[in-house]
Amino acid sequence: MASLPAPGRARARLEWRQHDVAMLPLGTFFSAVRIPGRLVVALTESTETSELDEFMRHALDGGPVICDPRHLRYYALVPASVPRTWHQAVDDWRPLDVECLGHGSYLGVPRVDAVERTPARATYWSVPIDSAATLCRPLKVARLIAAGRHCLPTEREE
């Protein structure tokens, strides 16, 4: 939140108070890698929220991850430079619906205390953020995506 100018910080606080989520700009202090839930489900062979969240915590060494349960997508928060340095990987992962979100993108970031999935909650912290300085390590995120891709069922050609 410190990355926002003063009016933006006030708006974010209001959004968190009213909606439990605030739209924050990406690409300055952190970016996000969108990971489709089907990759995580393929790796865990589970659809249980608690098991998926625990897997993400373990796989990304406790790096912060936001979950959008309505669309079953995870957003791993990574250093701001990742979208600029991952061009080839992102092109390879595009068919999987993996995307790097950086400068010019916004992400719905839940309140820091939104750490459980509830029916009313649009997003929650699958892996809570410990500090603004702690992000997911890009190599861990890349390995998770590659492993998930490997575990996806192959489609039969007919």
C-alpha cells in the first residue's frame, strides 16, 4: 500500500472497509503471476480449499498468494521485474491461461485478515502476506507451473 500516492491509500482503505478488497496497481513494488486452479488441482489431486491452500504455502515457501475462488485462480505475488524478464516462459504458458500481470494492471487485493474462503468473499489470502517485503520466489512459481503442466491430463486426439 505504501506504493500508492496518498489519495490512492485513502481509496484503498475505503475499499477494504466497504468491500474487503481493494484494486491495487501492479508493476511498481510487486507484480502477480496468475495460475489457473486446474494446475494446482492436477498437482494435488484435490479440490478441497484447505488442501489447495496448504499446497500453495508449501510449494511457494510461504510466499503470498491470493485466491479468487469464483474463477479458481491463484495470484502469486512476485517481484515487479518478473513480467519484463519472463517473456518466453509466458508465451509458452499462455495456452495454460497463466499470465504475468505487471505495469498497467490492477489486482483485487483482499484485506490482510481475509485468510479464509467464505461464500461472500470475492478473494482471500490462500497464503497470507507476512510483510510487504516478502514475495514469492520466481523460480518456485515457474517450477509449480511446469509441474502442474506436466500433471494435466492429456487430451486425446480424435
